[in-house]
Amino acid sequence: MSNNYKPLPDGLIIKDSGIEGQGLFTTRDLSMGCKLGISHYRINGEYIRTPLGGFINHSDTPNCGRSQIRIKPGLDKWNLVIVENISAGSELTLKYIIYDPKKPPKINGMAYLGGP
């Protein structure tokens, strides 16, 4: 039995980004409507990012979106979905809605990165 764990779907890589730090890039053309996999979970109000959600950078004009699925009360997941055709070599981006990356709100002096 071999361990073939792959944290990213085929054709996606992480590399240095011109937006911020490292980002999620495609090595193949992606068509609008393509579902890439789960980017985030929310369990009892706490957000957990997968490798897809952990490396995708913010854009005000994103080429990806998220589709929420309610598993049961207190458990949600979001699939990363392509919202426009993307060429090989492009960075995948998402409009952050959990918080504003330019000005995260503060609660008790700490940046709030929780949900809506």
C-alpha cells in the first residue's frame, strides 16, 4: 500500500506571487464552472483552510468563487469554483469575504479573522 496523498488537485501548484507571498497557480487551462475542491470548512464557528484556501490570494476582480455547502448545523464547507476561463500559468484569486484584507476589524485589540 502506497501513500499517495496530494494536498492540491492535479495541475495546481504553489509558487511566489506578485500579489502577496506565495499563491495558487494553474499549470493547465481551467474552464468556467470547474470545481477544484474544498477550500474552507467552518466547524462550530471556527474556519479551517485547506491547502486550496490557505494559498489563494485576494483580488477585487477574482477568477474563482466559493460555493457553500451546509453539511449540518455548525458544519459547513466551501468548494472553490472557477468563475471565468483561466489560462495555464495564471494565479487563482478569490475575493475575501471573511474579512477585508486591507482593514481587518479589531475585537479587543486583536484582528478578527472569523466569519460573517
